[in-house]
Amino acid sequence: MTDVDTEIDGVTLSVSQLADAINRALRDGLGGGVWVRGEVQGWNGRGTHAYFRLVEDGADGKASIDVAWFAFQRTKLRPLLAKAGLDFADGLKVRIFGAVDFYAPNGRISLKMSDVDPRYTLGELALERDALVRRLREQGLYDANRRHLVPVVPLRVGVITSVGSAAWHDFTAEIERSGLGFRLACVDVRVQGDGSADMVAVALDQLGGRDDLDVLVVIRGGGSKTDLAAFDTETVARAVARCDLPVFTGIGHEIDVSVADEVSNRSFKTPTAVAGALIERVMTWVQATEATWTSIAHRSEKALQQAEARLLARAEELARRPQRALDAAERNLSALEIHVRALDPVRVMARGWSITRGPDGAVVRDAAALKPGDTVHTTVASGAFTSRVEEIT
């Protein structure tokens, strides 16, 4: 008995025979495999095997094919992807190699993946990134956040990250070690995978509208380029650009630079570096303030010492003034005494002078004031006598 039943109208195949024929045709037509490019959708890599759809949105509509990526091939390709910093995820544009297979039990054609071209994916990511940056520049959004001035003492910090992650612990540990009075307001978000870009954007809008914060911080630890994909999205880039507060970013490893980094007010290599920058800024202010107070204290002390010296000199001057005044008064008194003594009539008369008074008792200064017969009284140094005027000459 043969597997093929012959009928009047030709050859009739069983389903399995048809499946075999399809697979032979695929192998003959496509050889050992084929390179196919498209976008990953419906990614499921939780088990040892991975499954997804490779999708293309073309002018003629949407086309897709199921892809099976078995454990052996995943293990083989893991070093290649790690070197390129890539992980498969929804939305990733890839160029993969595999054998086309018709699986009889479910009647579906799929691609059994065995190779991948990381350069294609990296190139696509770079093109998308460059196009986004160009749009942001043209719309004046590329440096919009850098126009916001960073406060001199940014102690009130809004933090956007995955709470409990290594990035969160590294950042908060550095802040706590500083011993400074930082106050953190955190929004817990997903930093990779579905919905992560939207969550980060919403958090930026939420914290950016507060008036009790000085600066916002967006941080996450290292990962593959696909892990960091949310921070290369237009959604996050525009949220940073429209934020009313300066945004600091610390995303990924030292070699990673995302679009979010480019449009932020300041970007740093790691979450720890972001914390260090905030601490350094506050410490600069603290040191400047302490230096100012020290200068004020030194100047005040110097001014006080000078004032005390002037006061002491003034007190000494005031203490000397009464004695000088007394000495001057004594000198004046002595001079006056000498002058008075010089004018004493007794002393004058002792030198041969006398004082004569007329009949009216007035001192005779002019002989013409007398007439013969007037009685005059004369005082000399050792006595007095009375005379009568006989003649006026």
C-alpha cells in the first residue's frame, strides 16, 4: 500500500505529505536559510527558548512571521549580543538569519532563528536617535532645559528611578554619607520595558510642576542598549525639554549617552556621579559661606581691637588733659601774680613814686587841676603828708 492514492483527477496527498512537500520546497528554494529584517513584537523569552513575531509595516500593509529561537542558538549568540550591548525586546529592529519551516501540527510557517546581525540593529538605533536629535534641535527643544539656572544650594531634589534598584541605593548612599540636609522626593517608575518611557515622562511632568523642589534627577544603572531604550525615546526627551526645573541625568554606564542625557541640564556617567555633583555644589556654597563668616569674624575682631586701641588712647588723652589744664592755669596765675605785683602801688612808690590827691580826694594827674591855697594829701612808700599849694607852675 502506497502513501499516495491515485484518483481520476490526479495525485492526492495526505496532510503530512503536504507538509513534507512544503518543507522540501522551502529548503530547495531558500537553501540553508535566509536573512530577514523587521521589528520584534510579542517578545517572549522567559524560558530557555524564545518566541516572537518579526513584523514589517509596509506600503502594502502589515506582514509578519513567527520566529522560534531555541535554547542552543540563544546560548551560541549570547556573547555576540553582549558585545554589542543588545537584548531582544519589543520594538527592536533586527536582521536575523534562520531556516523557514512549516510546522504540520498547527499548520504555521515560522523561522527557526540561528544568527543575528548586531550592526544592523545598532545602525537602526543610531539612525532613529540622530533623527530624533535633529527634530529636537529644529524645534528649539534640544537645549531648552539647559536654560534653567541651577540653584546655588540644590538641597530639595526630585528623584525619578526604580526604587530599590542598585541605582537608587548608590544614589541615596552617597547623599546620606555627605551629612548634608538633602530632602528627596521620589517617584518610583519602571526604567525599562513596556510603558517605561511613559512612566518616566509622567514623573517628569509631575515633579516638574512642583515649587518645593530645586532640581530633578533621572537615574538608572547600566544595561544593554535595549534596556536603556526608554531614554532614547521622543516621549522622554520632550518631557525633559518641557520640564520647568533643571534635570540631571545619570543613566547607564560611563560609555552610554542617551538622548535624555543630551537634552538634560547636566548629565553624568553614573547615579553616584549625580549625587556627587549635587554634594559638591552644596559643599562649595557651605565652604564659601564659612569663608565669608570667618572673614567677617576676622574683620570684626580687627575693628574691635582698633576701636579698643583708639578708646584707650582717648582715655589716656583725657586723663592727661586735666593735669595739662591745671599746669597751664598755674602758669597763667603765676604770670598774673607777677603782673599784679608789678602794678602794686606800694612797689611803685618804693621806687620813689608818690600819689597826691586834691581837696576832692581825686588823684591829681594834672597840676592845672589845682590852685594856690588848695590842700593836697600825698602818699609815699613809708607814709603820707598834707601840703598847701603855694604856686602853680
